[in-house]
Amino acid sequence: MQQTQRIPVKPALRVVREADGVDLAAAEEAAGQFLRALGMRTDTEGLSGTPARMARAYAELFSPRPFDLTTFPNEEGYDELVLARSIPMRSVCEHHLLPFVGTAHVGYLPGRRILGLSKLARVVEHFACRPQVQERLTKQVADWLQEHLDPKGVGVVIEAEHTCMTLRGVQATGSNTLTSTLLGTLRDDPRSRSEFLALTALRA
């Protein structure tokens, strides 16, 4: 019988939820003060509920769903690349608290264990649900998989549009930012590296 191994997300990595200290009432009050400081009236029909909606929206953005990293023994000795492409990703820029959205490509070369495929998307969601920079997010996903799965190699590529860049400042509408982290064989072996980048529509 095939055995599964469930590795819970470490408590230190969990995003704080309301029960752990999120104060929605205080967040709503602060949101109202923020809007009024920018010259907006929050006593109108259209804006009266906005501070509460802002508080709930950001609490949701910063709260990933908990999950177990389900792994299975690699009984067949599978040693080719496993790749989940075009995982939807959304996060919030920690510098302006504006969203950045895009896709993540996450792959690994199996060692003794293989991973439930949905968990690749779960790991991306877990680290994206907090104020982030794309470079750190990319590396956190790769490092976490390397630590918990112990594969022969890990590759993560994220492509995203940052609204702090497209809607304000330089207003570079349509621009995307691309980041990558390669570990183990996917970094050290040119053929494995080229295969991974080719399958993510990139080139070495």
C-alpha cells in the first residue's frame, strides 16, 4: 500500500489571522482615517462602507489557507522533471500595498518522494499572501520546496504585472517582471536547466 507523508506548514510560516491578532475594527478605523486624510468624505452613501470593505479585503489578501504538504514515496524511481505551469498568483507589493498579479511556473526533479501536484500551487499561495517583493517570493517558494521535499533540483519562475509600476509613477502599462530561482541539478546541470527554462517558455 502506498504511504503518504503529510508535512504541516510550520507555525512560524503561518500568516496571522483574526484569531491570532488581526483587529478588523481597528483596521476599519485606520482605513477611514486614511481616506479622509486624502480628502475623501466617508459619510456619503458610496463611501460609508468602504473602510470596512478595505479592512476585510486586506485581511483576506494577507491570509493564506492552511495546508499539509502531502508527499508520496517515489516507488517507480521517477527521475524526470515535474512541472506545474501557469499557476495563478497574486500578491501585494510591500512598498505601496498595491497588487501584483501573474503566473508562477514551479518544477522539481524528484528524489525519494514525489509531491501532490496541487501542493505546488498551495506553496505559491502561501508565500504570496503577505506584503511581498517578487524576488523574495520566488526564492521563498524554491527554498521551501528544497527544504521540505529534498528533491534533486527545484525551479521557480514568476512573471507578474505590478500595479505600483503600471498605474502610478512611471505608468509603464503592459510591462511584466520576470524572476527565477534554480536550485540543485536545475541550476548546476546545463541540460536540466535548459529543459526547465524551455518548458516554461524561457530560454537558457
